[in-house]
Amino acid sequence: MKTYLPKNDLTARTWRVIDADGAILGRLAVKVADALRGKDTPTFTPHLDTGAFVVVINAEKVKLTGNKETAKEFMSYSGWKGGEKYRTVAQIREKHPERLIEHAVKGMIPKNRLGRQLLTKLKVYSGPNHPHAAQKPAVQAAK
């Protein structure tokens, strides 16, 4: 048996559009992370980037279960003394709803150079429109 190594052809990359309208955040993030890594393709190789570009639309309409909308908090730190900021999901959804999906997907991909490369293929938009129509993306269901 020999290990199969796919050709890393960047021109053969596919584009996918996933509509986040009514989707649960964690379940959506799993599908997006799998598509970015290429885990749903027959040529998946763990140490290579064989995934697709993923465009997520309607990020502001993603759901969270339970009372996470007000109870779940995200912490950021400026580096200065007393520079901690805590924001709830509702506060983040007001200003930057795409960050919810980006943060969830970032936690599901490898924490290395490959993971940082994969994140560049994720495009998240808060509304139903996106500027990637020229790539002819395939529509994938989020549910």
C-alpha cells in the first residue's frame, strides 16, 4: 500500500455558499470547518489543504440554543492593566455578527500554519449578498 497524495491544484478549488439563516451556530461551524479542511471529499489528506472556499451568508440570523444569547460571554484583552472586555453574544451580534461564525470555525480547525491558511478561505457576510458570484459557488444546505 502506498499513501495517496493528491495534487495540490489551486485552480480546481470549489466554492460553496452556506446560508446560516435559522442554523444553529455549532452545527453550522462543523459543516463549514469540514468543508474548509476537505474532510467531506474523497481526496482528504490531513496535512494538506484540499478543501473548498466557503462563503457564509446571513450570519446575523444564526441561532444559539438555550440562553446563550445573553449568558455566553466572549473575553478580549488589550494587553494593558485592566484591559479585559467582556461582551455577550447579543452585543457581538449587533456590531459584527460575522465574528460569531468566524470564532466558532476557528476553534474547530488545527492551531498551526495549515489552520491559518484554511481560515483565509472562509468568507462570512451578515446579509444575503456576497461579492463571489463570479466564482459560481455551489449552494449547500446548512441544516
